[in-house]
Amino acid sequence: MKIAPTNFTVRPFESTELDYAALAELMNQDWPNNPSTVEFWKQNDSARKPKYLHRRYIGEIKTKNSKQIVAVGFVNNRGLLTEPGKYNIKFCIDKEFKNQGFDEPIYNHMITELADKDLVALKTEIPENHGPRVQLFQQKGFQQSKMPKRYAQLDISRFDFDHLAEYADKVAASGIKIVNVQNLKMEDANWMQKLYNLDTAIEKEFRSANEYKHMEFDAYVKMLEDPKFLSKGQLVAIDGDDYVGISSLWPDPVDEEILYVGTTKILLSHRRRGIATALKLKSIAFAQSYGAKAIQTRNEVNSPMHSLNLKLGFKPGIILLSLEKVIG
């Protein structure tokens, strides 16, 4: 049934069971790789830091006797405080009401609500298969800002270590040790600082000066002390006394059977030596012992890490586009 756009209105999100239920349902439709629940969003909101701008919107249509929620929108500057005037924007439309002309009204509403801000740029992420939405953002002046990323998932219950055992053996024979952070805490009193130094060094190697904005050490320590931090799932490659690579796994906030790859990074000086593969194999072994059924990740399409994941048996999923509009 065709709904006239004039019957579509946008209002601020309210902390009601109805709005939270709609939020979880619509987000799960658009982002099946990152399932969420009402409880997840409530907890997320209770822990939100006030320094970040956060605005959420509900799109509704008039029905015969009431109103029906068919869209949810987000505007925030999470992760962009070091880039004043830049904001993230995205929205989801109920699959039953796609192509009804609701995309542009909710987009325009959120942009109007940002009139009190000195806008420099807008950023968004959109699944590639959401064609009409991609077209809308492109029509509004958004352009690709980063290489597309593809989700991928590995069924670890069927993983065969034997055909890749040579990589782990080669790395071990070269003197590289792979140690999980839980053991590292007992072996190296300076492990936090050295891990931070490794992370920042790798970021500087692979990002331009404009892109590089690493978190401060105190914030990094808080991340390591987060109750959700799996110290056994954070693996570090060590050459002598030097930390040269890292691979991390994080629990899914909803599905206990899924672990996410937070990162896998190797210093340039130690790349192409099989260290990333060895770290991945150790991560898979940990995931199995943890009781997970699958590991999920996302990497730039056609990147070396994406190719490695495919070699390991990860099955490719949807592609995620990163778009940006520079204003003024």
C-alpha cells in the first residue's frame, strides 16, 4: 500500500518501550551482522558520555486509529570530537515501507536540526545493497571517503588447522612468540605502555597525518580495563622484547556464540612473515575454547587482511560504504 509522504512525520526519540522496541527491530533489519536488543540500547544510552552530541529521531505514519513507527534516525559526533564540525548521520526505514519516499524527509529533518551547529562535514555508513538510500546520499553531495569494507564470518566449528600449521611453525621457528594479554600481565610489568606504543606506531605507519588521531593513553588503559575486555582473546606477537603485532577478539553484546575481530595489526618491519596468519590461528583456537560458534570481522575490500580472511575460510557478506559530504 502506497503511503503519501505527507502522512510521514518525524519527532525526537523518547525513552519508551515502544520507541526502544522499534529502534532494535529496525536496526536489526538494516544491520543483521550487528544484532541488538532493547536491553542493549538501554544500556548503551545509560553509559553514553555527555561530551558527545547524540540525537535520535523516530519517523511515523498516520494510520486509521493511531501512528506506526517506520523509521529511526541518528545524528552524533561520537569519535569525531577531534574533528570539530563533523557529524555522523544515518537512518533506517522499515523494510515494509521502503521506496515510499520517506528517506528524504527524515534526512532533511535531521539536517535542519543541525542548523545550530557549525557544520564542516557529514559522515555516514550504508550497506551497499541499500541502493535508494545510497543514491539519496550521493544526490545530497556525499562521496566515498574510504575504501568499502566487507563483513565476513568464519564457522569455527568446522575449522581445519592442519592445512595452515606450517605458518604457525614457521613463525615460532623465527623466534616470534605469541602471548595472550592475561599471561603478558604476569610477564611484563610495562605491558600496557608497550601495547599502546605498538598500536600507535602501527596507526602512524598506515594512516596519513590527517587520518591519524589515536586515543590518549589514559583512554586506552580504560579500554584494557573494560569488563568486556577478553584478556585471553587479545594476542600479542613478540620479537625479543619488542611487541610487533596484535590481534584481538571481543564478545558480541547480544549473541554469546559470536566473537568480533577488533583488530589484527603488524608492524611494517615484520609484515609478510606469516605473523598475521599465526595470530589468526591462535585467535580461532581461543574462540573455540571460549565456546563461540563463529568469528565475524570486516575489512577493506581487496585488502591483504581481507584476502587472508578468505584464505582462512571466512565467508564474505555485505559490503559497507563510507561516505562523506564536505560542507562549505
